[in-house]
Amino acid sequence: MTASRDPEERFLRMTTRPVDRLIPGLAVPTMVSMMVTAFYNMADTYFVGRISTSATGAVGIVFPLMTILQVIGMTLGVGSGSFAARQLGARRPDRAADAASTAFFTALICGLLLTVAGEILLEPFMLLLGSTPTILPYAAAYGGLVLTGAPFVAASFVMNVNLRSEGSAVLAMIGISAGAVVNIALDPLFMFVLGMGIRGAAAATVLSQILSFAILLSHYRRRKSALRITFRGASFSRSIYAEILAGGLPTLFRQSVSILGAVVLNTAARTYGDAAVAGMSVVTRIMLFMTSAMIGFGQGFQPVAAFNYAAGLTHRVRAAFWYSVRIGALFLSAFSVLILSFAPEVLRMFRDDPEVIRIGARALRFQAATLPLTSFIVISNMMFQYIGKPVQASVLALSRQGLAFVPAVLVLSRLFGLAGIQVSQSVADLATFLAAVPLAAATLRTFRSGNPARGSGTGGTPAGSPSGIPGEVP
């Protein structure tokens, strides 16, 4: 019987297998799905860059809109997923399924409301997001079509996160990756062969999102998941929403302030013209690719943290934390060296405009210099979310793109002009890292008294449980 069909087998795997074998198995599929998703966002930027600098800038303007869709789905998905993971760890699968169902249908409704409101206020919305008059026609054409896929995007994030939270990362990867591959294939077909231009890129994105939605939903309908998504299971009760929001608020804060950060960045950059908006847009997509890889790896850590924390095995949470931080830092350091060495060449792949390359390469190098710090920030934030510490998670979630980034852009752009904009993300990353260290250290110190495993700190049979099931006594 597979782990996805047997809650007991999944519980034993998550609480007894050595973390240096467990986390990669969960993380690799998630990393693939996250990186493929980020890659097809980069593909949109690449193909749109063949049109003009203003069109390239439009992708950056619509980026906050894409983030709004993620806010809905990720808030509900992470909130229900963290609660579901703890319920599965505590062997209460019915409560886990109720949370997943409630989050799924709430996401569909919220996505539909965003579609209607966004289409009515499309051009003012694009201007609010930082569009220049020359970018606006491209941004409205691209964003208008993207909005039609909002319900599917939001609900897909809920299903994806819940699959990862229960330890079914491969199923989550299949749905997301299939849509991404289709998007990359349809981009040039719609844009150039059919002559749709930037609207073709948006149409390809929406169709790929619908495909991902259908595949992910099929996993639940065909009972490949340990959870069940049914309208009958959606309680819409205050208690369920309280649990979802408790776990999802840090994600809501992080994603919401990232929207604010993107708008502030676009608004500051447009002072220096379309080339500045386009250059910073390309840099954002490139860095998103690597941070998505880190987040994907961290999402392999999340269910391990939730299951073992709920089972009282805090020593395994600590071991999993440090293992994830080390691997993530090594990976990001390697990428940082490549970017520092070849920043102009990377920018030229997306838009062969000397001014875009000049502006973007400098910003890209600044961000690459502090990129390895992201490992500690991401893993700390995910640990707090999945062990039920929303205050600490929210502080870190607000810092990188809000409490640190927005003031950095506003202050440094006034003091140093364009150079201040280019260095602002690196300053924010350093400040967030300095905030994460004492918060994580305080929590990790409390784990030292956790039940030690027999044999090693990364696996084995929990002490006091001869059968390997915490809570069972001789």
C-alpha cells in the first residue's frame, strides 16, 4: 500500500526516517515544480522581450497582480496545509480534510471576485501598479487576460500546498509542471505564429493554469491524496477559518508586502524611464527563479517540521532545520558566484537593450551578493509557520519585502537615485537575516530538551516507543 493511501505508513515515514534522506525526497519534486513555475514566468519575460522594452516592462507591472493571485491561494493553502499536516500527525484525517475543502472553495470564490473587480478597473489598476503611459497598453492587454484565470490559480495553490503538506510532493509537482511545460510551448505559438503579441503570452498562461488546476483536482477526485476535497466537507465555520488564518497569516503578510514592495519598486523605477522598469523587472524574475528553488527545498522541510513537532519529536525538527539551512546556503552560494561573474550576459538573454542591461546587471550583482542569506531566512520562516508560531513567522514575513525593503527603496532612492533602487533588495535581505537569527535561536534552544532518537539525531525510533509510534507505551 502506498504512503499516500495509508496515513499510518506516512506517519511512520515522516517521524522515523533520517531527515537527510527524508527531506530531499520531499524537496526535489517540490523544487522542480517551483523552479518550473518560475521558469515559465521567465519564459514569458523572454518571449515578451522580443517585442519591445515597454512590453518587457509590462511583465513587471503585472507581476504584483500575479502575486495577488498567489496571496489568495498561498494564504489559504499554507493555512489549511499546516493545520492539515498537524492533524495528520495527530491522526485526525477528517479534520484535515475539512480544512482543505474549506480553503479550496474559498479560493475559488475569492478568485472569481478578483476577476470581476479587476476587469472593471483594469487601466486604473495598472497605473496603480506603477505603469508608465507607454507601458500601459501592453500591461492592460497582458493583465486583462491573466485576470480571467484568477479562480483557477488561487484554487490550484490550495491543492498544491496541501499535497506537499501531507508529503505527496510528487503529485503536486506533476500538476504544476505539466501546466508550465504547456505554457512554454504555447508562448511562441500564440505570440508569433498566430500574431497575438503580448496577449498571446497571457492566453498561454491562462490555459496552462487551467490545465494545472484540472490535473491537481484529479488527484483528489481519484483518491491519490490522503485528503478529500468535497463541497460537503467545506464547513465555512469560524473555527476552521481561525485555524487556516493562524497558519496562513504569515504568508498573507509576506505576499501582501511583496505586492507593496513591487509597486513601490515600479513607481520608483519609472522615474528613470521604461528601461529602468524593464531592467528591474527582469532582475526580479531571475532572482525569483532561485528563491523559488530555495522555497521549494524549504517546502520539503515543512511537513517534516509539522509532523515531528506534533508528535513531540523536537530533536528531529532541529536536525531538519540545520540540514535544510546548510544545503540551501551551499546551493545559493554556487548560483551567487555565477551571477556575479556573468550578470550582463544573463540580462542580455531577456532584452538586448544596452540601457536595460546596464541598469539590471548592477542590481542583479547586488542581490546575488546577499542571496546565500536567504537560506536561513526561508527555513526559519517555514519552521515557525509549520510548528504553529505565527507571530515569529509574521515578523520575518513582513521584514524582507515590507519592513525592510519598502523603507530601503524609499530612503535609498532619495539619497542615491537609481543606485539606491538597485541596492535596496540587498539591504533588505541583510536586515531580515539579522532579525531571523535571534528569533530562530530562541526557538531552537527549546528543542534541545526534545525526546532524543535512538541511534542518531536525524532518525531512528523515538525513545519510549518500542514500536516507533510516539505515544505508544509497552
